[in-house]
Amino acid sequence: MYIAVEPIGYVSSTRTAAVDDRWDEETSAIQLVPGFGPDSLLGLRDFSHIEVLYHFHKVDAASVVTGARHPRGNPAWPLTGIFAQRGKSRPNRLGVTQCRLLGIEGVRLHVSGLDAIDGTPVLEIKPWFGEFGPRGEVHQAVWASEMLKDYFAPSPDS
């Protein structure tokens, strides 16, 4: 089966390389493509956060991982299957992030904390509903907490 998706917009950001960490410092925009008018965003201002699905467009298909690897290439962290981590070299090269919606101008959304680089194709935008968050107790691998301690943290210089 073949599934075709078309970008609904593109990210405009000062980050041009996928460098991990400090994403909450990043303020970026999502510009919708022609065909989407302001009415497609009607009511979205009532939400503090949105969920953005995007394509890791700069990841070479030859570097995709289908098995296990050490997260971020760090041998101190356990060998982990690609579906037990959120790395960009995944089979369909899809990313998803919940980020803060700062404002909307026409068909341009201003956000913070979106971990996508300049030019990233956006495939879907959804409002974040608190009820869609995890239900019940949440736990994760210790290595994940260690790896992500600075992912959204501000720079020590700021």
C-alpha cells in the first residue's frame, strides 16, 4: 500500500540544522500552503498548545534505522529498538511535537518549542486536548530522562 501525503505548511526557523537540545528557546512559524485560508485555523487561538506532525526532510533515506541502536549514538545508553525511541532516522522519517501556540497571523502560526528546522514540511496540525494526554501512571526508561534533560531547557547563558 502506498500512502501519499502533501505538506499543509512549512516551518520557518532560525535553526537550519537538527541540533538536539534547547528547543524551548526556539520561536518559529508555520506558514500554511496556498489552498488553506484563515478559516482553516478558526478556533485554534482558544488552545495554548498544538501538536505538529512533520517530515524529517533532511534525513537521507539510506540512514534510516529499522532495528536497534544506541540513542544519540551513546554506548552508555542501552541498545534500543527504533520504535522505543524518538530519533529522526526512523522508517517514515516522521516527527511529532506538542508546542506552545504564541499567535496566529492570517495563515501563519507562531510557536515555541517546535523541534523542527527551517524548511521542514508540516503534514498535520492538531489542537492539544489535555484529555488526549496519558491516562494513568506514566513511566519511561531512565536513559530517556537523562538524554532529554536539556531538550527543551533554556540555554545556561539566557
